[in-house]
Amino acid sequence: MSKSWLIVIGIYLLLMGIVGLFVASMPNWHAWIDLVVGVIGLIVGATDKGKKSS
């Protein structure tokens, strides 16, 4: 469940960062942070294997 939420939040942050770069509603530094955190979230969500059963 957390893996899918992490991917959804990553996509949301990427979209907010892209919109923030082209619309003057937020500072540029904030848009870049959204982009970086969104990419990191997508990478972690895509490569996360979850709990291993022992």
C-alpha cells in the first residue's frame, strides 16, 4: 500500500514542480525542490520490494 502511495505522491510533486516553474505562483527554489523530491519518491516507489517474509 505504501509503495503505491509513494508513487502517487511522487507524480503529484512532479506535476506541482513543473507547473510551479511555468506559473509564478511559487518561488523557483520551491518548484525545484518539488521536482527533486518527486523524482526521488518515484525512484524509491518503483524499486521498493516491500517486506520480505521470513
